Amino acid sequence: SQQGEEDPQALSIQEGENATMNCSYKTSINNLQWYRQNSGRGLVHLILIRSNEREKHSGRLRVTLDTSKKSSSLLITASRAADTASYFCATDDANDYKLSFGAGTTVTVRA
Amino acid sequence: GAGVSQSPSNKVTEKGKDVELRCDPISGHTALYWYRQSLGQGLEFLIYFQGNSAPDKSGLPSDRFSAERTGGSVSTLTIQRTQQEDSAVYLCASSLHRSGGATEQFFGPGTRLTVL
């Protein structure tokens, strides 16, 4: 069953704008990860944030985690056309190592 | 180094036939996962192998689905008597196993299965 749920389902922005998407989950976790998928094929890992971390940066990506609200956000700053993709959050159950993925947010960056 | 590879990249089969999907994980990765993704949907967990431990098969949707991992490396996902609802992209991923929770997973390009 899916644990993470992303919001919004779809997002369309102009190149140069920021894109923010959110993920909510239901049970305690060890880590939360964000992945990107282009053209419906393999996923690429973007960033991992541990349950004892609140914020993490990687290049133009900023991830926050609020374990009290069981939610995370992914911010992409200064978006580019190449950022057009689907973005998924994935969580692992505190007692397990397999990941549960949400349905994803589809981001379209208009040139 | 080489990433996760999957074969075939596309498979079209007739309803009722058996299919085998192959995954070659990254060398040294002890954990291997299979997922299924239907059009426009998220990933559905199927099965997880970790070292020599018994696999976690809790995500397999029916007894028509099975998977094995030989020698702790290559894995094969078999679907018997395929049905049209089995049509999806089947994704394989591998990762290192460390304490403290799931680590980064490296995904293959997937096999797109179409059951006619």
C-alpha cells in the first residue's frame, strides 16, 4: 500500500520560477527520499533526509521534513526546462527497509 | 561503473503466456527490489531481496508472480499466465544495505510489459 501522498498532482510553472511540492505520510519512518522520473522509466535519486533532520539542501533542491506533521516538502529553485519530470517521495517504515512511494507530482516547466 | 540493467526493455505477449523479466543489479549491492508502475501511477512494491535472507514477498499481487535471485546477484521476475491487468512497467532497483533505514536505491530503466 502507498504511504506517501504528493500534493499537488500536477504543477506547471515558468522557467526561472520556483516549484514546491509536498508529501504526507502515515507511519513513523527512518528516512524520506525524493526521486525524479523522466518519461515514465527509471527513477533517479535526488535527496535523502533522515528522520532526525529538518532540512537538507542539494544544489537547487531544498527538502524539509516535519515528523510531527508527517510531511515533507521539496523545493526546486530557479527551475529549468530540464526539471520537467515526475517527482516522487518515498518513505521506509521504521521497522522495514522497503520503500513506499506516493503517486507523484508531475512538474512541467515552460520555456 | 555500470548501473542497474534490465531486459528486455519492452515485452509484448499474449494473454495466458508466461514471461520472464531480468534484472542485473549494481555489483556489490546486497539489496534488490522489484516494483510495478501502471500508467500515470506511483510505484507498487512487489518483492525485496536482502543478502541470504528470505525475500519479502508481501507485495506480490497473486501466486502467478514469483521472483528469484541467484547467487545474490541477477534476479528474474516471472509472471505466469499473464493477464491484461499485468500490463505495466516493471522496475528493478538495488541498494547497499546499512543500518538506520533504507538507503538510496538505484533504478534500472524498466521493462514495459504489454499483455494483449
